[in-house]
Amino acid sequence: MPSKLHVVALISGGKDSLFSILHCLKNGHDVVALANLHPSQTAPATGHGLAAEGDDVNSFMYQTVGHSIIPLYEHALRLPLYRQPILGHAVITDKDYHHPLDTPAPGCVSVSTPSSAPRQVDAAAASAKDTAAKLAASAASATCEIANTAGNDSALRRQDHRQADEASVLPAPAESAGDDTADETESLFPLLRKVLAAHPDVNAVCTGAILSTYQRTRVESVCARLGLVPLGYLWQYPSLPPYADAALLRDMNAVFQDARIIKVASGGIDAGFLWQNVADQKTIEKLRRAAARFGGEGAVLGEGGEFETVAVDGPGCVWKGGRIEVDVDEEAVVGEGGSAVVRFKDARVVEKAPCEDRGLENLRTPDLFDVEFEELGRELLLSGPGIAADITNKSIDRSLANAPNPPLQSLSFHSTLHGATLTVSNITAPLTNNERLPPTSQLEVIKSYLLTLLSTHSANPSHITSTTLLLRSMSLFTLINPIYGTLFTSAPNPPARVTIACGSSLPPGIDVSLSCTVDLPHLQPNNMKNDGHTLRRGLHVQSRSYWAPANIGPYSQAIAVPAAASAAGSNVVEIVHLAGQIPLVPASMEMVRAADAAAFGAGEGDDFGVQTVLALQHLWRVGRAMGVRWWVCGTAFLSASESREEGEGRARLAREAWRGIHVRLRAKEENDGEDEGDVDVWDLKFGNRGTGGVPAVEGDGRVKLPNFEGVRLEAGHGEEDVLAPPCLVAEVLELPRAADIEWTSPGLTNCEDAVLRKLKDDKTGLVVHETKAAGGMVSFYAAGVVDEGQLWDLEEVLHSAEVPVDGRVYTVYTAIPFPQEWLDGSKPLVVPCSRVWGPEGTEVAAAIAVRYCKKSDSS
């Protein structure tokens, strides 16, 4: 069962922050206190009356209009309220926030980690210092290993912080009175510390952020420093079923939450909306019409600042003390540009009228699975037994079926620079006096060497876009992850990360291996904005939500960088590096079970199928949030199976899931084109529950992924081929959180001219899948080889396709050792596996992915 959290609700008085409290309760948590930041000149309230409203602060971060109502929530909700003045202003105006004290929270360590673990890490780090320094000097021969596991969340993540005096260990710059140089975000720090002093059991903070990365990352920054779990159950709500902006307002209506519009700031949403209940069906329809004419994304919800609200009533399970009754002036305060604000005359908490009350039982939570993935799951589970049987006959290379896997004897380190991209592969820590270093010491050596290497290229860890971390065992993660995290403390959005445990497939003496890609924008002027900032984009969501798993560790869900030399602009094609996605239920951060997928008929024994579908959905949701339009090559990592037959069935099911979702989405795109404007998603799926029977005609506004209109098949493909990227499957020992499957794939944004071809070697039958995009500036290749001889056949095919040797970046998933001559020439990132299946669906000795980007004349 998910652990219960003790939550402080950060409230502004608006509809979303109050509604998020209801979702905390729905997820089994206790809300024990309220917290609010207000303008520094606010006069205190007297009794249960209205405080002086004063001026609305022009804050980038906090809603302050209506702040005079805030003291009444303590009585209305029967929860203690803690307040703090907003000091400073928006000093850091970047969308993503980073504070110098931001560090990976102790909660990145598993709940079961003994309290001595941090001391063990420190001791290991200290003992490795001398070794690391010596080996860093001989960089050419240095090799290394690293560990990483995705998504461990913990209600105990604050334990280390509480052992020290927070006032001295965690200073809050904004706490100094009158400090106008501090960022206003930091006002949240002393507020939450005040709450913790009064409620030591508090271990989580909930907010109402929906689409604002600006707000979310600032709250997450403060939570990380205090070891608190951020809860953002409304995050990306419009992109969840039923995929409509107004769905959130309808959900509020269904539980009788009453939130009034108190400020408008848009020409389309005028003063006529003031003091209307935003969740009333008539108001929703008026907002939708106005947003259609004048608004952008999220305008129906006021996400662009179109309007602000104040909640005055709601379900009795939250509003235990009564509702707020407000007397408002008939004349609004009119400002510039069409803005207008309600003028409060008085307000009080009054007893709620006896009537039908709606609470948690009427609160809709978004379905775990998107419609297309629910349908995919149903289809896969129905055909599951057939898949397992069919693979035995069709997809195994019999020469490999019972072949023993000789272990790799070493991992060769390689570092290559092409254009503005530095590729670093297979860093491991060598034996010292023929003795293997402890895993933590190995990582210290790796870290020291990597920092030295980066400095030679005028770079630092903030330039790393993605990492691949190989462990001998996932049991090493809790010791190694804190050391890994110290690499990424100087900037927001650490690199995306894929982590697997390879067991005995790793060479003897090696417990950790690290590979990474590094973006060097100073070598590519077109990859810089006019203000000198890099074009790199990141997505690092650390809050629990219904959307996708939170990444509380030192890794982002995704990092995007320009794919090739091109003029900077909105249409530049980017490569999006995604973290490995495992099948955690986002709201609880627990591993999904078959029981969670009753919607598509999952039952006992269907855990792997359910995990496959959910992890794949996570990949899609992150990809859509980053604007991915086409996947390059899907890779499914599988944990070790109990038998070869089970492994074969799992590999087949993973490939069918990859193929099936592309087939399903292609059909959906074609149907949408025929029936555009006729689909009522909310009505079809939810039957207008809570809408008063008024139809809600809204289409699916999610990013099209894949964007089939921008892709075409060419030479080598037959009529039976599906328009889908290749898919590789690799079986390893273990995956993070004991998951059965982990999905990842590079993605492309602004992909409007991709061409897919099959290149064939007529002599050996080797098939190489090619994807070209950005006018041929970037290309990708995938193939499976049955023996080392086909490595040279692959080189011949690439040569015939006129892919220059300089600039090729290889990733090899292999169950066999490779000839050193080929390794020295191709310089691949090597992922040792127990079994591998190539893009044709057959078991192979190794699967190879190759990336090539043309470099500009200026790089």
C-alpha cells in the first residue's frame, strides 16, 4: 500500500490550490496545515472578518489578488494557517528554477535504506580520493562504473535534514526583513520551515500548478532543500483523459466547489465574468467561447493570467467549518488593458446550508491509461498466449537459442568529438594493484575522470544531456546515487538517465559503468540564443501527479538539444533524450499491478503486459510534453526471465506493443481526419457526469505523436510494413524498482520530412533500418547482427549509404564479445546483455544503433 503523507497545502485562495487538497485526501494523505504567502504590507484580519486588501502585488510566482480572504480559510477548513510576507522580487526569471543550495533530496534513497548509508557513502568517497586523483592523471587508460535507479520515492526523505538545525544548515536568503535583492521564491522557504517547526510530521507539500513550469520548479526547489515530497495532482490535467481544458472545471462542479472569478486581465474575458462561479456550466461555456477567440493554451483555466479566482465553498470533507460569504461592491476596480478586479466590502465564515453534499466519492480522478493505451492493453492481453507460442516458431535464431554467453573481458573507454557533441563511452574504474575497488570508490574515480575530461573541452556537468548507467546489481543504487547526484548541483534539469543492472555480463571487477553525451553550444554558434543562453530544453518534474512518474533523483525526464547545424529558430529539429521509463503509477509512485488495469480486463498473470503498456504510455506522455513528433528507435529493456521461453514471450509482447500503438494511432489519425469536429470525447467517455447534461464538444488537443504526416516510407519496405520506427529488445539482469520492463527512445521535434528506408546487404541478408530527417542533416540506423562477421557487413552498408565514418555514434546491445579492431574503429557505447532481439524481431547476437549528425562549417 502507498505510504500516507502528512501534507501542508500551499494555498493562494484560488480554485486550483483548494481543489488540490481534495485530491490529496482522495489519494489517502492527511492534510494537516495551510500555508500562504501574502504582500508584505498586508494588515492583519480581526476576528473572522476581512483583512485590508491593499495592493495586488505584481508577482511572477504567487497569486496575491484576494489575499484579504486568506485568514478565513483557517476557520472554514478547520486547519491551522501559517503565513509569510513575500519579500524580494523575481530575480531569476528563467522558466526553470535552480537555487545554489539545491541538492538531491535524501529521499532518492530507498525507504529501506539503513540510516548508516549516508555515512558509508561519505567514508567510501573519502577513501577513494587519492585513488581518483592518481587515476584521473592517466585518463587515457581510465575506465569506470556507475549506478542508478529510477524513481525511488520515500515518505522518509526528510530524515537527514531533521537531524540538524535547519536554520544553520539551510539558510533562507529571503528571510531577512526588507531584503529586496532576494528572489521572491525564497519567501517560501521560511514559511515552510515555520510549518515544520509546528508540525514535525509534515513531509509533503501540495500545490495547484497545472501548466506552469515556472511555479512548479520553484516549489520543487524549496521542497528538495527541505526534504519534502511535492504533490501536484493537477499537473498537466488538460492532457489527461478526457483531454479537455474544461474537464478540471467540470470536476470541480461535480463536487460542488464554488470558486468565484475576482480578476480578469484579458480583452476576451471581460468584467462581465466577475464574481461568476468558474465551475458553473454556463460560465464554462462562456469561457470556452472567449478562449477560442482570444486565448491560448489553458486559457479556459486562466493559466495564462486571463483571470484569477477565490474559492468560497466546497465539499464538507474539506470545508468542515463552513463556507465563506463575501459582500462585494457592485462596481469593479477597472485597470489598464481591460483588466478589472472585484472590490470586497466584507467577508465572513458562515454555516453551510443543509443540502446534498458531494465529497471524495464524487471526485473523478483521471484514468490511469489513455484511451489508445487502454485499447492496446486489451488487444495485447487477448492475444498474449498466441504471442508467446508464435515467437518460438518465428522469431528465434536457432543458432542462438542455446548458445552460452561468453562474458565480456573489458569495456573500452572512448571519447569522440563531432561538431558540438562530445560522446563519452564506457567509463569504468580499473583495478588497483589487481584489486577491485568498492563500487562507491569506482564511482568516485569515474566522477573525477569525467570532470577532468569535461574541463579539457571547456565544459561542465550541466552540459551533459544524457547518461547511461550500468550496474552489476541494483542493490548498489542506494549507495551510488548520492555520489552521482553531486555531479549535478549547479544548474536545473540534470541529464536524462537510463539505468540497468547487467550482472555477470559486465567484465570481472567492474561494478559500475558510465557513458554520456555532452552538448557544447560554444562550438556551435547557431545553438545559442541571442541572449547567450543555450537552446537546450529540459523537463524535470519532481512532483507526484496523475501524469507520469516523478523524477525525484538527479535526472530529468527529458533533455532536448538541436539535432544538427541549422539557423536558430522555432522550427529547428531537436534530438530529445528521454530517461528510461518504468511502470510506476504516477500518483502513488508504486509499481503497477494487474489489478490497476481492470479497465482492459487484466487479471492474475498479466503483470508483464500491464507493465509494458504503462511504461510505454509514460514514454509517450513525456515525449508529447517535449513536442516529440517521431521516435527514432524504441528500446525495451527486460529484466531476467525465469526461462528462455518466458523471455521469448516477453520480447515478442514488447515488440507487438511498440508496433501496435503505432498502428492504433495511425488509424486514429486517419479517422480524426474524416470525422473532424464530430467527436465528443467527454460525452463518449464520461457521459457528461457533473455537467448538467450539456454536451461538451471538444477534440483531443494533445500533440500528435507520431506525426505520420511528416514521415514517409521509401526503398526496401513492403506493403505489409507498418509505418513505425524500429524496435530493439534487450534482456538484462535487473531494472530499477524491480520493474519487468523499461522503455526508452530518442525523439525528434519539428520532424516534417523524415524518410524511412530499409538498406539490405544482398550477400548476407543483413537489414539496416534508416531514418533521415531535417533534410538529411541527421540520420539514424538500427540493425541486428548474428555474429561478429556481420559487423563488417554493417560497415559496408553504411559506407554504401554514404554515411561518413567521422561523426557516427554507435550504441551496441550485445550478448557476445566483439573484436577489438571493430571496437577501436567504431568506439561504441557498449551495453552487455544476456539476450538481444533486433529490429526484424529475431534473436541476434547484438543490436546496433547508429546516429549521425552533419556538422556545420562553423563548428
